[in-house]
Amino acid sequence: MKETRYIRIWVSICAGLIAAFASIIIQTRFYNSKAGDLTWALIGARQWINGQDPYIILDSNNYPSDPTPLYYPFPSVLFVLPLSFMPDLIATGIWVGFTVGLMTFAITQGGFWRLPILASVPLWAAVAQVQWTPLLLSIWVWPDLLFLSLLKPTSGLALAAKHPTRKGIGILVVVVVLSIILLPNWPLSWLESIKQSRHLIPILYGPGPFLVLSLLAWRFPEARLLFILAVLPQRMYFYDQLPLLLVAKNLRQQLIIVLSSWIAFLMTVWLGPTWKWHAIWSPPVIDGPAGWIIVCLYGSALILVLIQWYKRIKTFKSLHEADNGLAI
């Protein structure tokens, strides 16, 4: 057990270091940015320290792309507060290294068969964009870390569906109360901010309505994760779909869903964006890969969940027939 733990630690450190260096290179050579998506939380933290509202845009030149307000709850600002005193590029390296390293240590707790996640498009999209989702995957393994769902609720709620604990809920409540004491108006400011979001709800776009079939297997935590994620608004640039990779139950399934992420990426490159696909509802701006992500990544996750449900039904049926045979 100790040897396995040491191996997990070293694998996690290596994964974190590689991801950190990769993210820094991507930010400096390919993006006009130093901290990607983390920029908004860092700016919010600096504004709050200076007595300013973190949800107000003071200088649009500080943002790597079109300036949009902070879409994250105030606890996300508090969480990155120590990093806000550092240059953005150093903060990026520390953040990505820590979050990917912790994620790797978490997903290897039950064995090393989940390591293919490190080769998935969602993981590297998260690294490139300096995203929150790698950190949030630890909630799935350690439910006492439920408070992390406050950092990005659209991903956190789905990951919290596995097995919330009293301790986890208690810590979450304490964090919420503390954050309101520090900034009483943040819930209203946050709700006002997200009205301007360009996020899409997968279950309402393209073939997304088929994802309602995941309700057939609602008793399985993987099905709950899939359905909840499908009904929550998200960006369709792969990084928000990282939690879907946890639907896999073994190495074969893990490889299938990782491969499906690459198929979605290649379909976007070869066949083009899916902006004109039919939608029940869609935001003003639709991310190009949206349709392919729903078909390939969400689709493969749905198939894996339904296979799990079918096997359980088949097992119950066999046991029922065996009981009837004994009764006769």
C-alpha cells in the first residue's frame, strides 16, 4: 500500500509539473494571455483587496479577451487570494501544477486505470485555458471537499451528486456564510453577472434531448453526474466536459471516452463548427465544437451509463428467475 501511495505521489507530481510548464508555454507563445480563465478571479481578488467590487470591470485592458464580468461566486476569489499577490504567469504555473497534480492523485486512488484522462482533450483544454475543472474532479473521490463546488457550481453540482457527506455539506455552509460576511452583496452581484454569460445547455442543443435517457439509470452516480451536467449551462470548448470522463468504470471504458473526446475534436477540425445545428434554446453565441461534443463525448458517456443500467437489469432478472426456480 505504501509503495502504491508513493507511486501515486510521484505520478501526480510529474503530471502537475508537465501541465504547469505546458500551460505557461501556451499562455506565452499561443495566447495573448498570462493566466487564461484564472485572470477573472485574480483581478477580482486584487480589486477586493483594494476595497473595490470584484464583479465590476474597472479596466478592460487587463483582460486577455473581450472583457466580461466575473462569472464565478465570490468563494472563487477568496480561493485564489494567495495567488493574486504574484505575477500572473507564476500564478498560472502554480495553479495548473497544483490542480492537475491533485486531480491525478485523486483519480488514482482506486487504481491507475484512470490515467488515460491525462491524455484527453478536456484535460488539455483545461490546462490551456487555466481552468477550474481539474481541481473539482477531486470532489468525486473525496466528497468532504464539497465546498470546492462553490468555485464553479456548473461543474461542482454534477460532481457532488455521487455521495455528499454531512461533513462536506457543513464545510460548504461555513464557507458560504464566511464569504457573505466578507462581501454581503456577492450573491446578487454574481446572479446579475451570469445573465451576460454565453453558456449553452447541452440537453437543449442538437441531439442533446436524448441525454434524458440517463434518468433510466438515475440510481447510479455516473448517470446523475451525466444528467446534471447536461442540464447546466457550460462553455462547449471541452474543458467544462472534463467531469464526463469519470463515467467510465474500468480501463476499457476510460479509453473509449477519452478517444471520443479526440473524435469530437477532430470532427470540429475536419467538418467544421456546429453553429447552425437545431436547438430548443441556445445562447447568442454558440461555441463551434458544441454539436460534436454532444454527439461524441456526451453520447459515449450516455452509452456507458445505459450499458451499466442494462447489466444491472439483466442481473436482477437472472436472480429473480433463479429464485423462482428454487421456489418450484
